Amino acid sequence: MAKSILIVGGGTAGWLTAGYLARRLGSDLPGGVSIRVVESAEIGILGVGEGTFPTIRRTLATIGIDEAEMIRRCGASFKQGAKFVHWRHAPGQAGPDHYSHPFQVAESPEGMELLPYWLLGQGGTDNWDEVCGPQKKAADAHRAPKLPDHPDYVAPLNYAYHFDAVALAEMLRDKAVENGVAHLSDRVTEVLVGGDGAIDGVRTAQHGLLKADLYIDCTGFRAELIGKALDMPYRSCRDVLFCDSAVAMQVPYATIDDPIASCTIATAQDAGWIWDIGLEKRRGIGHVYSSAHMDDGSAEARLRAYVGPASDRLEFRKLRFEAGYRETNWHKNCVAVGLSSGFFEPLEATGIVFSEIAAGMIANLFPWGGDFESSARQYNANMRKRYERALDFIKLHYCISERRDTDFWRDNVAQSSIPDSLLELLDRWRFRPPNEMDFDLQVDIFSEMSWQYVLYGMGWRTDLTAKAGIYRYHDEARRAFAEVRRQASFAIANLPSNRELISNAHRRGFGTRPAAA
């Protein structure tokens, strides 16, 4: 019988997994699973993953995190999606200079499917992200997704967060310990492997030999257990995703009242892109780039040019990574979670959501009766498909660009760099838009709506000419588009700004009326 877990490594991945499993596996109950986390104070938290996916709300609620407390402790702000600037066209070229991927699922006020009517021109000249729902315009106006009197994690507009990753890891640690997780501050000196190929324990500097039924590797890119000890191979995806480097800095606001962006801003560059994330007291800004297409000095110069004169007194951090994942993430009695499992790049905040998915699957597949092999087979098959589908989605942002101004963009649209699975999807969508038949929500992180936002934001053309005659509700569609515009105006007029809602969370929390001025 399996009744104990040892998580090696802390950080966001380790403590999120610990806190989630503690609640799901009853660590505070007599018959629950014993969970320990061993992390070294000598190894700092990477702390650059400041964006999340809407699933984080359910995860934090399960762990028992109070939303307003998280806002206060983690310097968090509300994220309603991502804004992509200069991905379709290079700066100075004719055509739209940006599009958005909102989190809101498009729902017609009249209960009809609006996309075909937009493709047939009934939505006017506005882009798909603007006509299908109010969130894009609300986010552009720096609106928050909810009112102060909405309860924790409840809102009319779908949302996630930006936060200080180091502060979040500390908060998750405190909550996990409160929920029954043992915290060992120590350094792992050796990983022991038994004759059957399973982990037989980890030796530490101060606590000696530590044993468990299940070991979870949260040691980041080092992959001390799954990689170094168990030799599970890492599948590189560098032939598909070229970015492998980043330089990042923290930029204070010019004034304490500066607006806080309600989305991640991703601005395409000659050999990558720059992220711009607004937190309560600062912006996190970084340049993700391909070292095969740009040298480090030029990348730093691009970042400083984006930030402006304020960057002159700021230091930056340099990061290296290789896009890819492990096809075997659960081997014997060891599971990789977080960066030890895989990482593509910061685009679309897939890093933390994969840790959420892993924690959820481990809870559901935990081998109570010792059935490690059957749990591992199901886990690996599901996680492998998730990585494959997410890889296609991230590549979509690059491969249908109209940019041809640098080698980086020319290489990205080359058919040889596009997975066959993505080419198949694009072939389907020449004459019909993405729909539920193309996706399996058991493995797809991104639904058809997300694909539609990126596809049509990048200017993809789906030709409905052959079937245009079957669409009979043109007047109703025009009314629905008009209603969406009205809803956007209403949201802008009635929702507080991102900064206003954050300030109210600091003063009064949620589920309350705004504090008097």
C-alpha cells in the first residue's frame, strides 16, 4: 500500500503540488497520505513565471488559499488573456498591429454560433476578438474582471493572475504546512536507485536517508531524480520552437497610480518576443529569443530599448532553456512535475498549468493499492498527448505569421518546422473553422475558442463560400454583434480598473462593497 510521498524541490511547482495533494489525499487525516517536501535553501526559486491560466483559480480554491490574501501577499493583479503585438505584421507594415487571446468563451447573446457570420462579413470590419465578446475591449481599457462584492474566484469575465512567483511559492508553502505537509530544509546529496530500477531513497546532508512510496521530482531543469538518476530521456522540440534564451528585469512603475495592464502583453521582435506583465508595484519584462538568430548582447539591447531610460539603472537576469518534454514522466515510483517534466517557453503561460495538471492526475491516479505501473501508463499517455497538443498551439502563433523580415520568422513559417499534426489541423480549417471535433478536452489544454482567437487574429482565412447559402440568420447575427458591443461598453463603464480592484482587495477583500473614498 502506498501511503507516503516525498517531493524533492520546492518552488511554485513543488509547493503547489504539495498543497494540492495534501487536500486531495487527506494529509491532515489519520488515514491520509504523508507528504514531505525537501528543498535546499541554497537553490533559489527561478521566479520568472508570473503568468497563469484560469484553472489556477480552482487549484488555489482547492488548496484553501484566500483570494484577497493571495493578492496582498503576492503583489498579484488580474489577467484576462494575452495581447499579441506585431506577430502578424512587422512594425511599419500595413494591417492590424495586434490581436488578443481573451480567456472568455464566446457566447452569442442570441445563442447562435457567430463565427461563420463573422467570416461572411456580418461583424463589420472589427477583428474576431472584438466582436465575439466584451472581454478584449474591457481588458484594453484596463478593467478588472469582477466587482468587489463578487465572492472569491467568481466573476462575470474569466480570469487568471499575474503574481510574484517567489511570493506565491512561499504562500503555497505556508498553506501546505498548515494542511499537514512536513517541510525539510535540506540539500539532497545522493539519489539511490534499487535493483528494480525504482528510487530507493534520497540521502540528505542533515536528515540522512529519506524514503517514501512515491517520489515527485520538482528539481527544475536539473531533473535530479527523473533525469540524472533514472535516465528518462528529454525530447527536444527545438526544431519546432526556436527560442531557448531569455533576459528579464523588474521595472518599477513611474507613479503609484500607473494603470495596471489586464493582460500579458507579448510584443514580437526580430528573433523572439518581449513579455510585459503588470503586477501591483512593478512590471515584469523579459525578452525571449533564439540564440541561433540573435546574440545575447543584441537581446539585452532590445530589452533595454523596449523598457526605455528606466532600464539604465536596472539589472537583468539571463536564462537558458530547451523547449521539450519527457515522454515518460512517471517511471516506477517517481513522477516529474514542473520544469523537470518539460517546458516550451513562457508564451501562453503553459508552465504553471502543466504543474496543475500533474498534481490533479497524481491525485486521481495515486497508487493506493501499489498499482504503480498501471497509474504510470495512464499518466504518461495523457501527459504526452497534452504536451504534443500544447506544442502545436504554441507553434501556431509563429507559423502562420505574414512576417518575412528576418531569418527567425522565415524559419518559423518553413513547413519543415511545423509538426505534421498541426499541418493537418490547418488543412482542415481552410474550409471550416475549428470546432469541438478537432479537440479532446481530456488532453487539450486549449479549447477551440483559443485556437480561433489566434488563428483569426493572425489573419487566417477560412473560405465558407461553398456553404454560404446555408446560413440564414444574418439579421440575428448583426443584432448579436451589436449586443456584444453594448456589453463591452457596459463593462468598461461599470467594472473597476485593475488597480482599483486590487486596492479594494487590500483594504476589504472580496464579497464586500467598495470602501468609501
